[in-house]
Amino acid sequence: MDPNAVENVLYLADSYKVTHHEQYPEGTTHVYSYFESRGGKFSEVCFFGLQYILKRWLIGPVVNKHMIQEAKNFFAVHFGGQDVFNEKGWNHIVEKHNGYLPLRIMAVPEGTCVPVKNVLFTVENTDPEVPWLTNWFETLLVQVWYPMTVCTSSRAQKGVIAKYMMETAESLDGLPFKLHDFGYRGATSVESAGIGDAAHLVNFVGTDTIAGLQLCRKYYQCPMAGFSIPAAEHSTITTWQKSGEAAAFRNMLERYPTGLVSVVSDSYDVHNAVSNIWGEQLHQLVLDRADKGCLVIRPDSGEPEKIVVEVLELLSEKFPVTTNSKGYRVLPPYLRVIQGDGISYETIGGILEAMKSSGWSAENIVFGTGGALLQKLDRDTQQCAFKCSYVVVNGQPRNVFKSPATDAAKRSKKGRLSLERREDGSIVTVQEGLGSPEKDMLVPVYENGRLLRDYTLDEIRQRAEIDIVTSVKRKSSLSPQSNGTV
């Protein structure tokens, strides 16, 4: 099998779409469709990932005669000998457009947060000879659900962490590092890991998923989107055997004498590791390193809400703890805890609440998240859908929609759409072509095979920033004593 077979854009649609060019009313010259989140887990979504799809698959001349012939042969077999492939239509694209796709896509700028039930992007053909082309790429374009949903979930977790930092910490310092992506191995592929991590990196800068950093570099103009630190895993501790656990810990501090270093400490008994090894046997070594870096202790089993507080309490018995201006306890700056087991949007607030209830500041902890960040979601998490809302048939425009009697939630939108912000700040979708172009938040991002907007990760991050951080930055900038940091 040709390893590049799926590079052919003629294979990027569901099989049944190969037959759809024959199913529109005769005289159809224009098809217009849109993508939205109809609802779901979060009340608003942070839009991200369309640019990757466009750059990866749809920029430039993406179809040629060889690809068409290859696809014709493939589909003849796939459909049991039936001649259903639109060879004529694809050849028209090659001959008239040199393989550039005659499509126009309008989309909300990446990083924009939009309430559910609103249009996020629209697609339409620009050549009346190929109206079927609009929905041919539904399959590919709807896959934006994944980075968008990861980005939305990651951003929501950032909001939870920021809330507890505002309540229990002196500042929001370190917030961008508070949720670290551990999800590379738990993803379904290298590509999905890269896409999901890039979405997470809109909100945070901590990751161990190298694929995401490379994707941000290639598709979002960011040379280095995230950072990591030296860290132990169970194999690098347990190979020293149980009797050598203290030696394994000592080795970590000696190998990395400066900066941050993370050491998993529950290979046998996390309570013993914290109290006796870190707190007694290696106590002086930890102190000697105090002005050179920070030791991050990682429990990795047990009930997170309980174990985090227990580790903090044990550390407080061995190392000097201070109380901040908000009345919460803080470990010395050379000691922190990272909880990387069982972390999700559903659990992170419970851990922080348990810490708060026990008098501990949120600044003591960093979280690591893997499967819950990149895998525990699907297209229905935000009820993502792509629907046709407008066509032109025999020169006559038609507003089209679906309205299933069995599920009112699946009623789709009518006509040409615009996304507008009202005077009160709310965002609404205006249907049936009644919107004002000058108010439309949707901007042209793609036309006839060419990318019209090339967003950088930096500007996406600015648009996606949570309200708490934006508010603090605004107040800080207005303060005469401000140094401009959060």
C-alpha cells in the first residue's frame, strides 16, 4: 500500500459523499453550509484548529489528474462496480482552477470564545459548476471539533485554577504552568496528540507532548510554545529497588543541581518517602539546593483530594511553611507538589477545594493531565454539527433547514448567516441573510485554495485569555505601582 494514499484529498470524505453530486436538485449552482456547537458540556466554546486543517490539507493545488484516476479506480471497486465517482466534476476543478479548490470559508478568529448554538464557520462553493464541493469537505472540516473541544476544556480548567488562586494565593503568578499535558502516550496517534496538545497550549505553556510543539511551530508560527522539566518516572526509581529509593532520589537532585526537577515518590509508600526520605535523609540536600531551584514531589496513586493534602501536611512537618496575606499556608519556594493522576475538569476543583478547606494555598500545586485532556471527549461533548442552510437552484435562492419532529434540538439554522455582537456584549447568529456584513464576526480565512488569515499562537492566546486574567492585567496596568505582570 502506498504510505501516502490518504494524502489524496479525494479520500477525505465519507464514502456516501462520493454519490452526492447526483442527489441535489437539477439546476443547483450554489451550496452554503455552516458549523456550530449546538450545546454540550460547556456553555461556550473556544474556537481553535481550523487553520491547521486548512494548511495541512487544502492550501494550493491539492488535486490533479493522477489523483482523479487513482480515485476513480478505487471507488469503482469500493462501490462494487458502480460508476458513482464524479470524475467530470473533479476534472473541471483541475482544468479550470489548476487543482485549487473553488471554496470560500468564513470563520470566527481562532481563540474567540463563542456561546453555544452559534455559527462558527461557513463554507460555500465559488464555482457554480461544483456546488457539491461544499459538503464534500464536511468530513474533514468537522474534525475541528477535536481541537476546539480540547481547547475549550483546557480553558475551563484554567478558569477553575485561577478562581482558587485568586481566593488563596498572593497573585496569579505561574498560572500558565499550572496544567501540564501528560497525554502523548494516551492519544490515538501522533497526529491526534499534536492537535490536542496544540489546543491545550492556547491556554497553558506546560507540556510533555512534543508533537504539539512541532505542530505549533509549523502551523501557528510559534518557535517554542511550551516547556518541561527533568522528571523521574517509576522505572528510573524502581530500578534502584526499594532499598535504594533514597539513593534514587538523591541521584535526581545531584544530576539536576539547579532549576526545577520532578520526582515521583509513590513507588512504594508516598508517606514514608515524604516524611522520612525527603523530610529526614535528604532534608539537608533539599535545603542546600533551595536557592538554586525547586523540588516538585509527585504522588501518583490514591484518592487525589486526600493524598494531596496529606503530602502537604507531611511536608509542613519537615520544612518551614509560611502564611500568606490571605491566610493560607505556602510551602517554601524550593518545594512544590504535582498531582498527575486522576486529573480532569471534574476533579481539579475538588482537589483545590480540599486544599483550601485545609488551609493550603493553590500556589503549592501544579497539575498534570493526560487521557482526560486529550481523549475523554468526542464530537458530542459539544454537539458539533455541519449543516446546509442555503442553496441556489435555477437562479432562485432557497433558505433550507432540518427540523426533526423527534428532536427539536437538532433543528438547524436557515439561510446565509452572520455572527454579531450586540450592544450588551452578547453574541448572536443572525439567519436568513438579515445580518449586517459590517457587524459580522466571521472573517474570510480561505478562498479558492488560498489562506487569507494566518493567525499566530500568540494572538490566539490573547483572544482566548480567561476573564479573570484579563481583569487582573487591566487593573495592574492602571496601577501606578504596576510592573505590568500578573
